[in-house]
Amino acid sequence: MIYRSKAPLRIGLAGGGTDVSPYSDQFGGAILNATVSLFAYANIEPIQEQKIIVEALDRKETENFVYASTLPIDGKLDLLKGVYNRIQKDFGMPAQGFRLSTAVDAPAGSGLGTSSTLVVAIIGAFVEMLKLPLGDYDIAHLAYQVEREDLQLAGGKQDQYAAMFGGVNFMEFYEGDKVIVNPLRIRPQYLHELENNLVLYFTANSRESAAIIKEQVKNVNTKNEKSIEAMHQLKEQARMMKEALLKGKLDEFGEILDFGFQQKRKMAHNISNDRIEQIYEAAKKAGATGGKISGAGGGGFMIFYCPGNTHHAVIDELNKFGGQVKNYTFTKYGLTTWSV
């Protein structure tokens, strides 16, 4: 028997960064995001030997261990081992060897929530295997605990919930790790038009988000007024974009993205850089009305809103920078698990 799962990556559309503590604890955060047809996959296959094999197939990394209830967290495949350790701690597992293998459709540091989505997928495979009685919010919160508490990885809360729930969601974040996911009922023609006009571009540079997020946290703790006001504006941006999307006012979409891009720069250093600025300006000159950096910033994916038929000209311009335009569709569903 093989236990499988997959969970979708997400595009952050508005409000990015307001899901990170302590901002979300003190002021409440709000984010609009949408999952896309790029996935993280996890597979668990029981084996006869008393061994645990963990492997990232896309990165060609493998580790082997004699069966134990705790695996070492040492910088190698820690997401896989961290989930296993937490599952053992909270639920226990039969003393049987297994192979845990994973893969992701986008590189780490791409800004699409790859790490958190992978953790959700791995938990999903264990839930499928052990028949754990966990609901959607339970799995998302457990993924958050593995990353932020057990592994001490800097970051926010949106990615785990996007991967779990799927679709287009307006999310609210409050003190005490309280999260409310509001799925949006958007007319199909609005969603089709957004999908047609929104270009997803990989800058060919992955980035380490931890330093950016740590500076953002520091700015809140030290009451940096410029940074905090920018986060307030990004939270408002999420509400503006939600309304525009629900009402089909897609002509406002680019301007709302552009407003957010201006605010995002103020949250921390290194969110933008010279190359990102050059790409952004070139896309706007070619017809995009706005765009953003996906995730914490510094590199990875960018998105651009290209009204009418301008996306062809924008793509031609983006191709000059050596990155890659990624084809995608929006997805309706989050984590999916099955066994064969």
C-alpha cells in the first residue's frame, strides 16, 4: 500500500506580511490569496526493513535511519523529519519501517509557499496512513506548529491554510494563532479573466525569506512607524482587492497591485532590489498596470496584471530578463489524499 497526498501552491494577491506575528497579534492581519496548479507531493510506502528512508525526489536528496521515534533535525530534509517527529509525539506510530518521498513543482524560496505546502502534504500522507481524526483547521495549524514552533522557521500563517483549503480565500489572522478562512464565491467569468490577465513570472532567483521576515518582525517590535503603517495599508489592500474581485471590477486590479507593491517596499530592506525594479518597470512599460513580488520578497516569483491583450507584449519583455513565465490555472481544491 502507498499513501499519497498533494497540496497546491498559492499566489499571494494582497495583504502579504500581515499574517506574521507580532503584527497579526497586535493589529490583526488580512490576506487575499489563490491556489494554483503547481503542487507539493508526498508519498509514504511501508517497507519490510526496520528503517526510515526520507527523500526529496526533486532535489535528489536521501537519508536513511534505523527505525526510531525521533529523527535528527540537522539541516538535511528537516521538513520531512520534523513532520514525522511531530506525528510520533502527538499520535504515535506503529513500529514499522517506511519510505517517505516528496517533490514540489517549484523551487524552495520561490515565494509560492513551497515549504509550508510541502509540510501540509506530508501531514496529509500521514493522516491518510494512520486515519487520524483531523479537520482542515487542525491540519493547517499542525503544519504551522511544525514549521514555526518545532523547526523555528521564520514566517507567517497564510501558506498552511491556503494549501489546506484551496481556492480563492480572504483570510483573517488574530492573536493566539486564531485564523479565519473565508472562501470567496467568485463568478467564473471574473476568475477566467483574472487567470487570463495575471502573468506568473519566475525571476530565476530563489531567496532566503527568513532574514526579510526577521527584519519585518523587528520593525513591529521596535514600533517602526513607517513599516507598521505600510502593513496597515497592505491589510486595507486585501479588503480593496476582495471587493474588486467579488464585484468583477478587474480594471482596478492592476492599480491595487501597484499600490501594494509601493507599500511592500517599506516593510523591510531587501524586499525589492535593482533587478526586481527593472523587471517591474519593464512590465509596466509593456502594458502591465501593476504587479507584486510573491512571498516575502527579494526574488522568486512575481505576478503582473496585464489588461486587454497586453500579456503577450509583457511576456515578450519579461523573457529578456532570463527568467521564466510559468503557465498555471487556479485550483478549487486544497489538500487531497488517497491510497493505492
